[in-house]
Amino acid sequence: MIIRVFHAEAKPGQTSAMEEKFRVSLFSSVRALPGLLALLPGRPADAAGRGFAMITVWDSPASLVAFTGPDWRRTVIPTGALPFLASCTVEHFEFYGDPATDPLPGRPSPIAAGTPPADAAMIIRIFRAVVRPGLAGAFEANTRDFSLPTVRTHPGLLAFFPGRPVDGAGGTFIMITVWDSLASIEAFTGPDWRRAVLPAAEQPLLESCSVEHLKFFSPPAAAAPPSA
């Protein structure tokens, strides 16, 4: 499984226009593609923010090609969005959770491909960790033993996508979590919900870490199939 994180920053004053382009153009081109397992659109969590993210989860790099063309690592800009766009980037990670339990299929999840959510309060939390050279294996082992079990069972968690560098290239890991509310995140992090939560055993393995929060926004409802 491949996690694709597309980030886009809107030009000043163009946040609403950028969100609408995401809703109309990118959703319609992505949601019905074979191999798409999850679709996570996020808009700025703060009123002054201009950063958006479109997180997609695919069953394989081959499935990505149907969306991106042969170069699946390239950015795909929504139709008509360029006039509103200040910058954009794309990252790819290999899912390393347990497919039997992640992304928590036993819980009601609104992030299945093409399924609009019922709860507008949902928050996407993106944790990034830059691992010291030569310590990627140790960091992954620690997350499997400590971080993943802790996060996986926390109340209010709707979905959970841990990612490691694709093909072992680079030292950045990612953990994407989707929560039913800000209150659930605070129950996990403490009052300062913007801080990174890092077990003591993992701290010496990292060069740096960061955390980002986005508000989940729903795609337009999928068109009903024509009646017979």
C-alpha cells in the first residue's frame, strides 16, 4: 500500500476558491479510480492558514499510474486550480501498519474512497519524523512496539496510516491519524494538542519531528447511478 500526500498552499485571499477546486475537480478525477483505498482531504485548521492536503491511499504504485500517468511521483494539480495556487508538493510513503487492523476497519470510518463523511468536526493529524542516518530500522521497530499499539486503541480515532520511506529511500516517516473531534486529540496529547507525542525510546533516534493539523472536508456526494 502506498500513502500519497499532496500539499498545496493557496495564494492570499484564495483559500475558499482553492477548496472549491479540490471539491469539484480533484475528487471527481480520483474517487472512482481502481485501487484507491482511502481519500482524506484536509483544509486549514486555523482561519489564517492557507495550506491544504489531499491524502490518498492506494493498493500499489501501479494503481497510482492510472491517476498520475507513468511518473507516479509527480504532482497532479486540480483542473483550474493553478491561478489560486502558490505552491505544491507531493510525498509518497509505504504503509507499514497491520492490514488486518489498520485503518481500523472495525470502527465506523468516513474515509473510504468516495464516501462523504457525516461529521464535519473531524481532524487529520500528520506527524512527521526525520530519522538519524542508519537508524530507520530501529525507529520502525520502536513504533511497532510502542507508538502504533498506543495510538491504535485510543478512543475517538477513526483511521490510522503509518508510513515509511518508499524503497528505503530517505529518512522521513509519517503517521497520519483521523480523529472524530479535537476533544479526542486532546485526550491523547494533553491540553497542548499541537505538540508532538513521542515516546522516550524514540527521541534519540530522531533528527527532528513535526506535527500538522487539518480539518477534514467532505467531497461532493457521489452521483447516484441512473435508474434502470
